[in-house]
Amino acid sequence: MTLQVRHISRFTNQRIKRDRPRARAHSKGSDLDLDWIWTWIWIWIWIPRRLSLARGTTPPMATAKRGDDDEPDDDGDADESMTMRARLGATASTLLSQGAEARVFATTFLNRECVCKQRFRKKYRLRALDEKLTRSRVNGEARALVKAAKCGVLAPRVLWVDAEEACVYMERVPGEALKEALRSDACGEADLREYGRQIGEAVSALHDGGIVHGDLTTSNFIVRAGDGKIVTIDFGLSYPSDVAEDKGVDLYVLERAITAAHPSQTLLFDEILATYKKKSRMWCATLNKFAEVRARGRKRSMVG
């Protein structure tokens, strides 16, 4: 009996000794993971901030994308902002419009009238992250404009891209927004069908070229003065995609924009869909996904 108890106790002690290093290694691995996390946080956030405060400098895009309601941090930032505005020729008197992401100024480039779209800084984001996102979106918008022109879509031509100041210089299209044209008394059924046909051709060409606009509204189409052609603008939310559901969502956004702003002119969207079906090579998959997205949207509006 004594031998059996000794044998059991010896076996138990061996199990404890064998399992103890595993538990110690596991706890050490957890501590090591936390140490790595805090190290990276310290490297990427705390050190750059301390260096910028010590040097008394700000990132180059901080003043370039400051909003009108933002106050400069010091006199140096104010002078830099004024110098940038003077160099662009974009003063407060030439401000055309301002949205959630950017401002649009009327200016000149190489003695030619153009518009300058400048993205401003978002204060709720870290500066390093904001600079990276802004630079990516500026370059993406310029690429989308160039690609849209290659697809045969009427869009403003890109003249110059200033990634450091988050500016895109493009030609100025004379005319009025489609939103204003639809609200005028002179807009009849024939005009609605013509606008719908041109928009359907433009959207189908974009989708077949692998471009999703992302913000198809009647404010982002211009009726060009002189010939009445529809010009697509504001590719700030566009992205490359060949997924049918992304294109379906694009059409759904356009439908909701038309029904919300122009409830008595739904003939416009009917003509857009009819033209899209005729012109697009991949209309079947896109319209099927559009029907699914529309059904989900209606169910959400009914549930609340």
C-alpha cells in the first residue's frame, strides 16, 4: 500500500513539473503580445506627436485642408494658408461650392479657366491617417476621371494634380446642374427622356469600364451650355469594381436621389434603366442585383 501511494505521488509530481513550464510559457507569450502592441502604439502615435510638438511644426497638409471655420494654430500657419490660396488663385470670392469632403474654387491654370477641387483636413482623424487617406482619394479621383474619359463618358478633363495640397485642377464645364434644369418650368417629357438616355449611356459605360461612381445624384450631372450634353462630375467617392452588387447599389442610389428630389419626374429613371439595359454588356447581373438591393431597401423602410 505504501509503495502504491509513493508511486502515485511521484507520478503527480512529475505531471506538475512537466505542465508548469507550459503555463509559464503561455503567460510569458501573452505578456509578450501585449508588450508588442504597446510598443507599436508608442512608435506610431506618441513619438511623432512629441517630435512635432518639440519642433513646433505641423504636417504640410494641415493648413492646406483646414476648413473655413477652423482657426490657424499660429501666425506661421495663417501665412502658409494665405500663400497657398494666393498661389492657387482661389480666394473666398471665387468659392463655388463646399461639400462634406472638399471645396471647389474657380481659378485659372496656364491662362485657362478651370476649377480646383481641394480636400480639407478632417480633425477627428489622426494626421498621419488623414494624409494617407486624402492622398489616396485625390489620386483615385484623378484616375477615375481619366479612365471615364477613355470609356467615352463626358467628364471634366484633368489638368493637374497637386497631391501635396490635396488639389485636383480640372476644366470648368459651363452650364447648370441637372437638379436645377429639372426644376425649371421649361423641362418637359421630351427633355426627361433625353436626359435619361444620356445618363443611362454614361452610367453603363462607367460600369462596363469597371468604375463605380458612388454618388450618382442629379447634383453631380451638369447640362452643358450650348449643346445640352450631360457631363458627369464629382468622382470623389468612385472606386474600381466589377462586382455586380456594387453596380446595383450605384443604380439604387441614383433611383433614391431622383425619387427624393424629383418625385413627379420618375420617368427620368425609367428611361435610365431602359437605356442601361440596351447599352450595358453586363446588364442582366447588374439589374438582378439592383432588384435585390431595392427589395432590401424597401424592407428596411417598412420595418423602420
